[in-house]
Amino acid sequence: MAGVTLDQVTKVYDGANESAVDKLSLNIDDGEFVVFVGPSGCGKSTALRMIAGLEQITDGDVRIGPDVVNLIPPKDRDIAMVFQNYALYPHMTVERNLDYPLRIAGVEKDELKKRVTDIARTLQLTELLDRKPAQLSGGQRQRVAMGRALIRRPAVFLMDEPLSNLDAKLRVSMRAEIARIQRDLGVTTVYVTHDQVEAMTMGDRVVVLNGGELQQVAPPELLYNRPQNVFVAGFIGSPAMNLWSSTFTLHDDGSGEVAIGEQALQVPVAVVESHPGLELLDGQGVTVGIRPDDMHDDATPESETTVVAKITLREALGSEVICHLDVDQKRLMIDDPDLEEMAAEGLSPEIDFVGRFAPTSVAAAGTEHTVRVDANKLHFFDAGTGLRLEETTA
Ligand SMILES: Nc1ncnc2c1ncn2[C@@H]1O[C@H](COP(=O)(O)OP(=O)(O)O)[C@@H](O)[C@H]1O
Ligand SMILES: [Mg+2]
């Protein structure tokens, strides 16, 4: 097995004036599961296809193990790939579908049998070896396609949106299944998806791309808790982070406030102090973010950081109550399918904040509510560059 290194990898398609992938650098460890995520057209498939050798590299190097493979054809790269549209041979049994790549390669019969038994066990296909593809469910067929790719024991396993053709429920179970299989086999894996939940639940590390450019590479929790820029902040998380253009004001006692509509959201001393860049922004613009999870409906008179909101919509989901909050402040829309969906439903996503409240919340649509904001969970970004004002860790 082997790791994969991308060194300033760039792709400019013939006739295009922008790079589909722009100077992408990344080290993927041996045995690691890395997920590429980002909106449609951000260059995920192009990056994967350059690793596979299916797309010529315009500039930079791809290494598999120690070797630069830029000019090595796909079949000689020791990789296997599963796409969204996998094709099984309909007239062959599952067993024949699985061992096909080995028979082609002339692997002898005992070894063939052993490998099929092994991979069938890992993929839980043992009971299905005599069936034809037509007698399988979508998920089973997908597992056979993976088995056929993995039976050659490739150094690197590449998957491009392998679950997009499955229904929602099956996607969730296959997600866990693929993660388990990857752990069992320990094969270096690069997985492409536009679905951030898929990315967050499956990857050891998640690579966020936008417009062909790397935005952040991090384990899921870090990506969620410390997005490096506004794009990642808005893209990762559902419902999306509430982000808005604001102004910071420093108080004499070392605390501060950020504007939210006509209101002032208090920023405690400790939060100002833990963000070294913040004091310097006194009187200036700053982009502020707060996740729906960090807004609560349990404000008391002692609560320091609060905002009064009119509840425009209440969605009781059983385990939580999602409330749409009019705080008289436009939100920044950053490639958020949820917001686009709301707009299509005639709601006004450009002004509504979203809070995720406890299931016991009595916040009612049409009423005004004082919402408590967890000030320790505020995110601050440079108004110009969109880069995170990094906090010091206590
Ligand atoms: N064969 C191609 N020729 C020209 N442009 C392409 C080709 N394939 C993809 N592109 C362009 O490159 C960019 C990245 O595409 P792609 O890698 O498919 O994105 P993703 O997989 O993230 O949706 C897009 O702007 C797309 O239109
Ligand atoms: Mg794609």
C-alpha cells in the first residue's frame, strides 16, 4: 500500500481560461480515508481523475508512494476506482463479477477462490455469491462493484460520488458500510462527494475545495469548530452557520460588542482576549458567525450575550426545534443549498437567522423571543479576506 501526495497540482482544460484545479497540495497518509467535498464544479472529480491517471496533469506532480506517476497510465498505477455509475456484468453471478479482474490477470484458481472468499466476507456478500446482479438490491450491487475494485488489492482506492444513485436511507447505511470496509482493509482511500454530511461522517480528514482551490484540510471536528474562512464556515454544517457583516466596538472594560441589525451583541472580555486580532478592529468591519446550535431559547436576565428575535417559522422535528429568527440583519449567503431551498419555498432566507433549540422549546411562530447566544462559540472573520481571526487556546 501507499500514500498519495499532490504537489501544486493544476488542471486547465483545453480552451478554458480558469483552472479547474489550482495548485492543489496535499499529503494523504498510507491507509488514510480522505474525503474531497465542495459544491458542484469545484474540481473534485478533476482532482480525483488526475490521481487515477484519467486526466492529464497541466502542472505539478502526483505521487503514489515515492513515485511521480504523472505519465504512468491508469492501469499501471496500482489504483482502483468506483464511480457513481458502476456497471456489473448482468449475465455473470456475483462470484464471477468479483473474480473477473483476477481471471483477466491470470491469477491461479486456488488464489482466486481465496481472494473471493475474503472480499465477500469483508463486504458481506458470502450469501449472495450465486446470484445475478438483477437479484440484488441497490446497496448489494454497490458492494459488488466495490468488491470488484478492491479484489486486486490496489494501493489506492478512489471513489467518485459512489452513493448518489441510491435512495436516502440506503445512502446512510452504505456510508457506514464503506467506512467499515475501508478500516478493515486499511487501503488508502480518496472519496469524492458534494454532500458535506457524507464527508463529515466518513473521512479521517476532509478536504474542502471551492473554485478549484483548497480551502481547508482538517479532521471533521476541527473543520466544524474552527473553519479557516467564511466559505468553509458557511459550507460545513446543516443548518448552515449564521454569518453576517458586522462592526466591532471595543468597550473601556475590555469587552466589546458586534452589531446585529440595530442591536448590539455583547462580546465578553474573555472572548475579546482570546481573539488577538479583535481589539485592533475597534470601530471597523468584521464578519461574524454563530452556529444554529449555539443559539438557545433559555435566556435569563443574567444572560450577557442576547439578541431579540421575531420567530418567523418554527419547525418541531422531535429531537430539536428549528426556529427561523428575524433579527433585522441580512445574512451572508455562501453556497448554501438549504437557503436556496427556502428561497424557492417563498421564505426570506436573506434575512432569517436560524436557531436550533431544545425539543422542549416553547418559542412560538409570530412571537418575539430573547435568544441567548453562546459567546464562546462566536466565529470572527476578517471582513476583507474572509480569513478566520484565530483564537488562542487556553
Ligand atoms: N472534460 C472537461 N472539459 C472542460 N471542462 C471541464 C471538463 N470536466 C470538467 N470541467 C470543468 O472543470 C471544473 C471542475 O469540474 P469537476 O472536476 O467535474 O467538478 P466537481 O466534480 O467538483 O463537480 C468545472 O468548471 C467543469 O465545468
Ligand atoms: Mg464530480
